[in-house]
Amino acid sequence: MTYVALLSALVILAIIVIAILNHRIKIRMIKRGLVDETTIKTFNGLNYDLKIDALKWGLILFFGGAGLILLNYITYQHDSTLPYGIEIVFLSAGFITYYLISKKINSNS
């Protein structure tokens, strides 16, 4: 369990460092006058909607939690791969639900 926590902390730290470095690069380019209309369009295209991102993680965690709750009520042998399959199916359902919702939101925009 400590490996999972350590790995999660490292991934979160890497995401934060990447975001800070990307921001610094953008600021340096703007200060040096290296931006034109196409660069600004590229910068705007890199930004993502925080609401859609929050929706994605909320759905994935919801479906993952539902899979774990279901596993609590199903009996299986300790060497069975059934728990992995059930959890993967629930997480996949979360991703598919996110895809369908975001597709509908983007088509309405």
C-alpha cells in the first residue's frame, strides 16, 4: 500500500512541475516578443476545460468505487482474477460514460 501512495505522490508532483514549467515557457515567450497570431491560437488550444476534467475524474472515481463496493458483496477465491475483471469493467464504464457526456457537451458548444 505504501508503494501506491508513493507512486501517486510522484505522479501528482510530476503533473505540478510540468504545469509550472509550461507556464514559465509561455511567460518567457510573451516577454521576448516571440508570439504571433498562430502562437496565441496554439496556446489557447492547449488550455482545457476544468469542468470537463473534473467530470472525468468524478466519473472514474465513482465507477471505480462502485466496483469496489460490488466486490465487497461477491465471494471469490483469493487466487481468482475476478476482482480485477470487475474493477476494470467498472472503470471502463466510467471512461465510456465520460466520453459520451463530453461528446454531447462539445457538440452542443
